[in-house]
Amino acid sequence: MCVNVKRIEECQGFMPIIHVTDLSGETRTIEAEVGLTLMEAIRDAGLDDLQAICGGCCSCATCHVHVAQAWLAKLPEPESDEAELVCETESYRPNSRLSCQIELTEALDGLEVTIAPAE
């Protein structure tokens, strides 16, 4: 039990804030657990625009998001299978990523993404 802690995160665990813009252009701010994937966090928050049909297996590209430019350098480089899948989508951009391949960390607090249109 935490007693007399200065920061609430020390007691409860840090929860990164993620800003997600849906297909209608509305931005929602969600909290996510460290260690979840971005896809899991978006799905758990009830944003239905992200289909995530394969459940995070990196095999369908239905969890495609566009990452705000300011955040790209803070993400690890995509693996070859992710890069291949996302490049084949109609809504591909240089800032495209599969949200199932982005593990949330404290360093991603404030991350901004836009859900890509479904194919």
C-alpha cells in the first residue's frame, strides 16, 4: 500500500495518454496500460473504427494508423512483415504503422495517431 507518495503514478502505475483521431475526424484521449499494444488500447477504449480483424497477429493491416510526424522518431522501426503489409494498403503514407506492432511505453505518453480508412 502506498502511503505519503508524492506522485500518484508511483502508487497506481503510470498510464500513458494517447490521442486518437477517428474516421469522422473526432479526437479522443484515452489512457492505456504500459505493455499493451496501441491496437489493444484503442480497441479497449471502444473506438470501433479500428477493425483489428486478426487480433494483433500482423497479418491483415486492419489496425492501420497514421502516426503524427512528431512521434515517428520515438517509435522503433517497423519489422519487414509490418512494412510490407502497410505499404500495400490504399491509405499508405510514410507515417503509416500497424497499431498491433506498437507496444506502449511511458515514453509514448501523449502519442497522437489517426485511424486510417478501412480498405
